[in-house]
Amino acid sequence: MQEVYLDYNGSAPLDPRVAEAMGRQMTGAAGNASSSHRFGLRQMAAVDEAREQVGALVGAAPSGVVFCSGATEANNLALLGLAEAAPAGRNRIVISAVEHASVRATAQWLHEQGKAKADTVGVTPGGFVDLDELDALLGPDVLAVSVMAANSETGVLNPVAQAAERARVAGAVLHCDATQMVGRLPFDMAATGADLVSLSGHKMCGPTGVGALVGTRPALGRLRPVVHGGGHERGLRSGSLNVAGIVGLGAAAAICADERDAEAARVAGLRDRLVSGLRAALDEVSENGDTTRRLPNTASIRFAGADAEAVVCNMDPVAASVGSACHSGAIEPSPVLLAMGLAREAAFETVRFSLGRFTTKAEVDAAIPRTVTAVRYVRSMDGSGGW
Ligand code: PMP
């Protein structure tokens, strides 16, 4: 059987058109983008074009785009950068319970260092940030609120505009990790009212290792750099620019802007075909999270009575992922699913399928029976989860 890749939320494959743009840049251009000779200027012109492409994708001014190594770094820059320059009396950061580890761990680190107090706002059973709880947590001492646009595990879309409005009233900065949503659904910074937005190349069929923090002028003005040096990227992220990566990110953004809507409809059709195929063949299949407001490419599926890790191993060469992670030798269930109120057992029985640009109907039709066989096999083993 041929390989089927259904883990786009982990990392989406590089679009060959992006690879071509990067290849041209890597082989055809020399020079440091900061140099004032013609070679440097040509590199900077390529960076500036990418800045426009990325800004356009999220409805931001090109000057608001700060290139960096990915969404992990963008999330760190947003929270650490704000905390370092916090005005007196504003020392609290509120994050949602379903944020990516790069937001959760950064907030926790700030808390442990005594640099900011971190509070967590819970989510509803559907996976949405609980706005009533957010209201209760907000106050004049809140520096920043961090709410992701779309969850990587469930695809559930948060009410970012409502959270941003609440943050604005409280005088706090709204940071939105939009890594999974940008390029897949329309995301407009001005319309949502987000002040700082993180995004990453490899979730939108661009290169891994490059991303951006995009901000409004006042929000960027409230940041201190995390990486110090030559003062690149408005002084917020020093280091010689990764021009080929940045060109790749720009090309990926431009393709998403052109093709996003048609792609979303096609991919949602395939995702729904996958889910109905699995439901038709198996009992006790349920989906986690509100399925009416989520990314078009994601399904978080619980196969009751089947350990997800064992299912995923037995599905090979079909690739999907589990939300559990190994911490200090112990396997822990997904904190996202636990925050939504799932029992540990249900979380351990959940597989995430995420599709994308290059997924075909034939692949989905091949993945269904492979998954069904794997679930039946794992369920047929004893209660040890199939191992
Ligand atoms: N935020 C979210 C929501 C993500 O899904 C990811 C990637 N899994 C990241 C941040 C980190 O992105 P990067 O790999 O670019 O550091």
C-alpha cells in the first residue's frame, strides 16, 4: 500500500512552487540582506516582497511583519517581549488552557521567574475559550491575553474577535497564535482586533524553520527583543535574515491567498468523507470539539476502546497523530482534550487526522480501510491497549 500523509497540522508538505522560488533564491543570489551594496539590496528587495505577501495574507501592513524562526519563537517574542517592557502595575498574562506548548511553557516560565503572573482561562466542552471566565479574569493589571485562532488538535476556532474586544477594554494586548488558521481560512488582523499574531511557514505548505510575529505599530512598540544583536527586524529580532526561507514563506502566503477558499472547500469534503467512511465501518466513533466551527482539514476522532498510540502504529503507512506526549518517561494525555473535559481514557483513545493541499480522494479511500483494520485489531486485543 502506498503512503498516505494525514498529519498536515504537524507539518504540511512543501509546495513544489515554494521549493522552486526558494531554490532560485538560494542558487541565484548572494549577499547579506543588510549590506548596502547591490547584492545586499537585491536580497532585501526579495525580503520586502515576502513582507508584503505575508502582511497581505493576514490583513496587516508589511512593516508589521517581524520574520523569525517559526511560531515557537514568535510566541516567545510576543510574551517575553511584552513582559520585559511591562508598564508598572500590569504584570498578569492570561492564556487559554488549550494553547500550544510554546505559549503555555513561556507563560509558565515568566510566572516561575516572577516576571509575570500567569492565569489560565478554561474552554467549553466544545473547545472554545470561555468568554465568561475571561471576563472574570480581566482587570487593569492584565498585560496580555493569548488566545489561539484554531486549535492544532481539534481544529476548533476560537472567538478571537470577542476576546480581543475584551482585552482592548481592559487595556491589554491581544496575542493570537494563528499558526493553524492562517492560510487555511481567512484571518484578518484588523477585523479580529488582534494586536500580535504568530504564524509559521510549515503549516501552510511553506518551509519549516521560518515564521513571523505580525503586529500593529503600537503593539510592536510595546515589545523588547528576546534575541539581541545587530538590530535586524526593527530591532526586535537580530540575526542575518534567512532570505531563502523568508522568500519561501512569502511564496507560500501568496499561494494561500489565491487558493485558500477553493482548497478549504475541497479539503473539507475529503475530511468529511474520511469521517463518514470510518463511522460507517466502525461503532463508537465520536469527534472531539465543536464540529460546526473548526478548520476544514482537521478531525479529532475518538475510537472508544482502542488505544490511539496502538491504532496509529497499526495504521502505518497511513500517517496520523496522537495528542499524548511523553514527559519524563510517562505518557501524558493531551492537555487540550483534558481541558475540554474529556476523561483521560477518552483522550488516550483519540487520533488526529489532518488533511491538506495534496490529499487526494484516492488517499482518503485507502486510509479508511487501513484505519478500520487497525482499530478493529487494537479493539480485539485485551484491555492492555493492544500491546
Ligand atoms: N503554535 C501552534 C498552534 C502550532 O500548531 C505549532 C506547531 N505545531 C506551533 C505554534 C509551533 O510552530 P513552529 O513549529 O513553527 O515553531
